[in-house]
Amino acid sequence: INAEYMGDLSVVWYPYKAANKAIDNILQPDNLKLQTTRFTKRMTELNVEIKELLIEGVLTEDYVLDNITNKLLPVVRDCNVTLRWLILHSTCSGKKVKDIVKPAIKYDEVLELLLETAQLEFILKEMFHELLKEKRQKWETAKEEGVSKMNAISEYFAGEGILAAESKEDQFQSYFSSRAESIEELDYHDTTLAGRKITGLIQALESVEQFEQVYGNLQVRQYLMDICNLLRKMLRYVNIKEKVPITIATVGDLSYAWSIIGNYVPLMQERIKKNPSKVLQLRSTFLKLATMLELPLTRIMEANSPDLASVSQYYSESLVSFVRRVLDIIPVSMFEVLNDIIQIQTNQLKECPTKIARNTLTEYAQLDARYELAQKTHKVSKFTEGILAMEKTLMGVIQIDPHKLLEEGVRKELVQQISKSLHLSLQFSDKKKHHHSHSHADALVERMTKLAVLLNGMKSSFEYLQDYMCVYGLKIWQEEFSRIVNYNVEQECCEFLKKKVFDWDSQYQSDHIPIPKFDRLDDLSVNFMGRLLREIQHQTDSKKTTYVDQLASWYNESGKEVIGLRTFSLLRDSMGVIGLNGLDKLLCFMSVRDIQTFVGFIRKNLLPAVNEELVRMSKDINPPETIPKHARRWYEGSMVAKLSKQWFPVMLEITMRIGRNQLLRRHLAGELRFTCKLDSNTLYCALQTFNQSMLEDINSHYRSPNDYPYPDRDNNILSEMTSYLEASGISHPFTKVYTTAESIEHIPLVLFLLVISVIGRFSYEPEIDTLTCRKKDDPLDGVPFIVGVLTILKQFHSEHKECFVAYLAQYIRVMVYEGQRDEKKKDDSLFPEVVNALHFLEAVCKLAPLDRKVVENQVPPCLFAQFKPERPQKKKK
């Protein structure tokens, strides 16, 4: 038998003839039945016997000291022998043994015997440890009291003192005085001699009671009885040896059950669930299991190996993990009750108004529901009381704190519940089967509403129970919810990273309180955070929706709002600030991927094919302040047609994705900013002031680097402040630099050509003051496209954006000039492309943001006044 390996000898020795023949003699069916009957019968008897011993008031100090050798130690030995035989033979794998032994063993009774035996051993060891500590002190106290009483009897027969006799008895006075000296001379260190003298003194005092002078005096007899009892106590204290707890530890060794005890965990948990006070019995069982450490550590200690600490830590952690596994049933049972409390508080109890009319008191009282709530609450408090009754316990080299154990269990179960709720709630139907965006939008709103009700109900009920569970409910909720969301965001972001972050490297994952991982439900998303974000992106797809900047919403073809301010408020109610921040971070990773893909596509595909033509065009149209002669040929030439056919469709799709993600980020930042102002306006004002101060300092540094040095590399103030600012929504996504891409010489020209290639596919809608696509099936939307172009330009030097605006302004001037020269035109109206370009430029001024004077220096202001048609006005009745 080894702590790590168990073997059935009837199976292991079967290939070896001599060994198999030797063991076959004791594996005869008759012998197996006899031994099984013997041990099962003895188990029943021992259960009854130990229960009688464990009745309160039986195991007193006197009883234990008088019966430790002749009764208690034999019972402990019988119990452990019986347990060893039953536990080991319950795991036999040989068919002959298994068919006879296993059906006869009652595992409930085996566990009962194990618990009761462990409790008896614990009481005896604790009692003897205390007695060994106080042995000398108790000996001296009993000795002094015995001498005092003996001197009192001597004084009585001498005719002295308060209770003096009427006539002196010199012989008795001399006798008792000599006995007092004999007690005084007893030596604690010479236990053998002291034991013999004490026995002789007890016999002498019992014999002296027969004299008439002593027997007829009740006071003297009482004193003699007290002295005899004190001498017997001294005799017991003398006989207290360290070998008793050592014998109990040796006999009670449970190392053989290292790999078997796990089979009894369900039975242990069932007992705790029925009666939480059983945890006290389990504490003594856990201490009995700690003897498993002695077997692997014995040889290491003898060899003085430096591995002692690490091996002790390993086995101690194994024991502690077993204890956690057993006691996990308490938080699990708590949360079963918590689910009922959530239903009562969410669906049954009505919220009491500030003022209640007298005739509606009974309606709001809801006595039955509140009585049921009180019952459930009391049940939770009993579980808490059960685990907290277990004192701090040292398991090997690790101390178990029951309060910490309870909190870890509550956190673990809370993480399981929240993760499961988020996983089940944020599952969406297949987008290929459903083509109507409004049905998807309604489903998204419905799911987010249900999730908000579920999580808020769980949170409020958890806060309600925090006093009965002796934990900080709101603090635990916020920490664990934050950890769950951040972990899932981290795993989702790993899809965009070359170097993956695994569970053992994650700062959010824990061994004791693990965050569960669920199977993927689609090919794109890893978990619920990815599914939620991609569902929102699907709802805001430019093929089906149009973004109206003035209303801050996406609308479908029928004019119904699909995603708007209400949607982001629902996201805040269900996912909280942490969820909004997680979605924002995930959008950042997506934007980085799209921008890198866009830049890489231009470098690898577009520039090698048309670089020479771009160089010639750049020479012809530069400087942008002029009106070149052949500019229109370039705008409508074969190069633009080639680009529009081969490369611009891919670039357009990426640009639309970037713009949509940026708009989503702006909405998330707005919701975070609103929440921060609402919940903690002081924090918001402090962060805003701090941000402005830092910007002023940075600007001062660039104006005068020597007077205002930049912070050192070791100073993390900027990175730490950025996390606070993004969490509170004090950020502008359109001004963010996502990648540090190397400069591309013709990037302004390429983006300009991309814009003019699609500018004719837009039409201006005066009612919503935005550019929309002319054709329904065209995957174009004005605002996301403009934001996407501006975001790509932001990744490069600011002169590229200025160059892009100059090219667009030149295009407008050229086309206006060409329109005036066109003889086919009957009026002075502008080309539709020019009108759309003017709208594009105006949107750039607002979204970039870009100073209007920069544009008006290149485009006459009169053109901006001319291109806007009057909005249709409603007729007055």
C-alpha cells in the first residue's frame, strides 16, 4: 500500500503462481463471508459504543484518566482496525472478493464510524495535550491543597484553630503532621517513587478512618476523603505519558485512504446539506486525514532533504483542496436557496412606496411571501453558522480559516452563477436564417432586458443576504463580476494576438475560484462578450441600416430605430460599467486589426500595381491649391476605374467597419461619461481637471522642453490615468492612434481616390442632414464612411490629413470649373458629386474635428451656402 497507489493483491499477484497460491488460502468464500460478517457486525457495535462515549458529560477528565488504558484506547484501536478493513476492501477489484464483500458494506455506516472515531480521537488528543501542558501545575496545586487540608486535620487534633477538638489527641496530631510532611516530600520528577508513595498514603488514610476519633467526626472524614481524591488526582497526573497521544496518532493513521477518501465526498456533502452542524465532526475528520502527511515526509525528514518545505506544501495543498471540495456543498446549497429568494424578491414582493394608504396595507404586507423569505434566510444563516463553527485548523503547513473558506466558496459559486447566466442569456439566433433587422433588434432588446432583471435581482438578493453569510456582498459582487467580464474580454482579444494568453498566464483566472469556460457557439466568437458585440455590429451593418448623427441612432429601411441611446442604456443596466468598458476594449482590438489589414492591403496589393501612375498623378495635380488642366482626366480616368474594380471594394468594406466600430466606441464613451457624472460627479470632475492639467503640462513641454521635462519611463502616471479616463468615458475615439504604421507616401491620394470613386453613389437627405446610399443594396453609409476615412488618416502624420482635405477641395474647385465650362448644362447647378463632396467636407469639419477656416481657405464659403437645399416645411393647418 502506498499513499499514491492502491493495489488489490488478488489481482496484482495473479500472474505470479507462488504469490497467488499463498494469498488464495485466505480468499476462500467461507473465509471472506466470515470476515465480512465479523467486521460489519463489529462496525454496528462500535457505532453504538462511540455514540455513548461522545454524549456530553461522559468524557470528563477523571473518566478519561481512569479508563484511557483499559477502555478508550482499545475502542480507538478496534475502530481503526475495522475502518481499515472495510475501507480497503470496499475498493477491491477482484471478482471473487468484490461479489462477496462489496454488497455487505454499508457506506453510510462506514462514514459514520469514520466521523465518530475521528471525533473521539480529536477529543482525547486535545485533552491529553492540555493535560501534558498543565500536568506540573495541576500536580503542584493538588499537592498544596492536600498538604493544607492535612495540616488542618493535624491542628484540629492539636486543639488549635477554629474547628479545634475539645480534647487534644497528640498521637493523631503527630500522625497527620507526619503525613503532611510525606505529601510535601513527594517529588514530581521521580514519577515511579511518587506513585508508590501516593498509593501507600491513600491506603494509610483509608485505614485511619476506622478509628473512633476519626470515624465519628464528619468534618475530619470529609477532609480525609478530599485528601484521598487529591492524591488520586496526583496519581493520575503522574501517570499521564506522552505515549498516549502518540499511540492514538499511530493507531489512527489514515494514509492508506489517500486515494479512496474521495469516494466518500458525496456522502459527506449530503450530511452537511441535511445538518450544517456536521461540519464540526468533519473538522476532526480533516485533522485525521492530516496524518497522510507523515508517510511521504518521514524519509525526507530523516535525510534532512531541502525538499521538505516544497513536498509539505504540495501535500498540504492537496489536503486543503480536498477540504474545499467537501465544503463546496455549503455555498452551493446557499445559492440554491438564493435562487428562491431572487424569485420572491423579484416576482412576488412589491416595492413599498414612500406613503401607503391605510386600506392598502394588507396588499403591501404580503405576509405569506415575507414568511417564506424569512424561512429561506434562516436556512442560509444555518449554513453560515455551520461552517463558521469550525475553528481555524492547521492542515500540514497551511492554516484553514473557515471565514476565508466560506468567502472563497461563495465567490466560486457566485462566479459560476453569473457566468452561466451571461452565457445562456447572450445567445442569438442564426443571422442567415433571419433577414429582418427589426426582429433581431427586438430580440436583442428583449434579451438585454431579461438579463438586466436577472442580474439586478441576483445582485440585490446577494446584498440582502450578505449579513447572514458574514461577507461583504456588494464588494464581492463587483470584484467577481469585473473579473468575469475582464477574463472573457481577454480571451476574446486573444483571437487578435499572435501570442495567446492562456489560463495559467491570465491575471483574472484563479485556481481556487475558477471562471468557467463554455464551448463556442459560432466560428467567430469565443464567449458571450464576442457574441454580444458581433450581434450589435450585425444590427448596425451598413447594408441594412443608416446612421443618423443628429439622432445618434441607426435606422433600418422602414425608418425604425434599430440601435440607439436606449440600447446602450440597456447595455449599462445589464452589463454595468465593466461590461461597457470591456466592449470598448474589444472594439479597440477589432479596429487595430482592421487598420493593419487596410494598411497591409495597400502596401502589398495596391501600391505595387499603380505606384507609377500615382506618382504621375501626384506630379500633375500638385500643388493642390491650383486647378490643373488635366485633373478631371485623372479623376475619371482608367486608373480610378481599375482601382474601383479590383481594390477599392475591399478597402471600402474595411473602412466601413472601422467607421462603424468608431461610432460604437463613441456611444459607449458617452454612456460611460453619463454614468460617471450621475453616480460620482466628484470623480468625473477630478478626472477631467486632472486630464486638462496633464494636457497643459504636455503642451508646455513641447513649447519648452528644458523647463518642463517629460515624465520618466518609470513613471506610469499617463498609462494609469488613461485607464481611469477610458473607464469614465473621458475620451474621444476619433482622435485615437491605434497603430504606429510607417508612413505611406501616397496614402492621402489613395484615400482621396477612394472617396471620389464612391462619392457619386451617395445622395444627401435634408430631413436627416446626412449622406445616404442611392441604391438600397449598396453597402454604403455616409457617417461611418467619413469616420472610417478620418480614423485611417489619424494613424499617420497630421500633414496627411491636411493633404487629403486639400485634394478634396481641389476636386470641388475643378469640378465646379468644369461645370461652368460644360456647354451641355442648362443651368448653374452643381454636379451631384460636387454637392456630395461639399457635404463630405462639412462632415469632416464636424467629426474630425477640423477648423472650418482651414476648409474655407481652399473652398469658397459661398459654395457651402449654395449646396444646401431648403428643408421641406410642414404645411400649417
